Amino acid sequence: MSYGQDARIGVSFQNSYGTANVASLHWLAPISESVDLKKAQLVQKGLRGIYDTGQSQEGLNTVGGDISIEAKANGLGVLLEATNASSLSVTSGALYSHVFRPRTSDHQSLSAERPFTYLKFLGDTGSAHRYYDLNGSNLELSISNGELLTAKMGIVGGNFDRIAAVAATYSDSNVLDWSVSSASLNGTGLQNVRALTITQENNLAAKHVVESSGNRFPSRIKRTDNRSISVAGTLIFDDQTQANMFLAQTEQRLAVFIKGTSLVQSGYYESLLIDVPSLRFTEHPIPIGGPGEIEVSFKADAKYNTGSATAIQYTLQCGKAGF
């Protein structure tokens, strides 16, 4: 018998689509995960004078699911790397600054995002499940008053086999949390935010081709639609300022800064800065739900900003040199 607490999850980025890699695994401590192999069934539809479903045989094989983590800086960097393009600079000594932006072109001809291998060991005496040729299809960052920052990534792909289990090592830094977070619109600090959820949807799908080898796994991962980035949250209704911005459909710059409590080196802490240069409210309802404070559950879209050449940018500072 295995317990969820026995499970180990590791992610390693591949040099190319088609070649698994477990040489440099980044270990994640999931809250939950659902990544698994799926086998479609090809059901015969010929009429045979019976009322039961026809015989079936194995169809397309795909890998998919989600992983949710409490967002330590190093683990968050893995999810950002899987869903974006990245660049790196050294800020000071042991402190590294990673800048992530949505891609402006596919990572490779067969892989829209950077492909990665996902190793799942369930803690029993059997072998580990290895899923590879995967892409990060979407990313959701959630922060609420009184809560830890959580991150969820949707995964599409890919391929599957089993290998021997690998020993895991974990980051000992603290999870980023709400108490050291701040948000601003157009440079003015927001004092009335109760919750924020930022979602990046890359809109990816695994694609199969006809092959004489009988391979039932995807041959590539490609985009199916435009990328979308949305922000949802809850504001205490203190005044009409943001309601007026909604009515005028004004685009504003949103900045969310989360400073961690883990010291990387003297004077420098882990942190995450989320910069949305052009945010437009799409819903700003003002309901009266009772005698207490009025709260607004808003929705907004991030628009591509030509001056910034992006719709969103994530800047992660941590002690890890690369992903």
C-alpha cells in the first residue's frame, strides 16, 4: 500500500523533444497532482445483430493532468520555466534574477514550450513512472489574505515508460506568503485587495501523425489558439476609483510584488515580481450581500503592450542559478 505522503515528483528539462532526461531533476512537493497516461479506445461501430457496444482496441496515447504546489521560489521557477521563455542575470553574488516572459515563437519545431520530463515515484517497491515530451499548457498563481502562495500548472504531452526510482532532495526555503505581498495599479498601492489569481493559458495540444512504426504517442505539441492571460480577485469596495476605470475601459499597469522570508545572502531575500503592463477590467460587479463590507469580485484581461513587448513578465529572485 502506498500513501500520497510517500510520493516523489521531479521535473527535468529536455534538450529536445523525443529524448527523456532525468539527469538534473528539480524536486517538487505537491499539494496534489493528477498527471497520468491516458489511452483512448477505438470502438468498432459495425452492426452485428446485438445490442451491446462493439469490440474495441487501443487508440491514441496521451499524457495530461495538473500539479499544484505551495510556491517556494525554486519550485515556482520550474513552473515558470515550463510555461515561458526565460533569461538570467546575476543580481548580487549568490542571488540570481530570472526573468520569464511568454514566448514570441515556439521553443522548437515539435514543441511549442520547452519540453520536460516528469518523474513520479509512488513510494512502493515498484519502478518510477516517467512521463516525457511534456509542455506546460497553463499556469495559475493564487494569493489570498492569510494564505500561502500556491501555483498550479496544467501539463500536456507526451510519452511514458518506467525506470528505477531516483533519490530526491528538496529546497529548505520558506513558501512565499500573503503577509509580505503588495499590489499597485499605475503606481498607486492597493490597500483593499483580499485575493488575486493570475492565469496564463498557453492553449497547447498534443498532436498525432500517421506512423508506420505503430507509435501511438504524440509526435509534437503545438498551439491551438491565441494565448490568454487573465486576472481575477476580490477588492473591498472603498471608493469608485476602479469602478470608474471599468466604465471607461481604461488599461492600467498592475504590479504584484511578493517578498519571501528566506534570506539568499545578506540583504537579499527570495522574491517574485509580476508585472502586467496593460490590464483592463472586464467585470466589476458591486453587489450588496448583507450588512457587512461590500466586496467586488472582479475579472480582468492582460493585453499585449507594444512598449513592453509583452502582456506579462515574471521576475523571480532566488539562489538557484538555472532550471
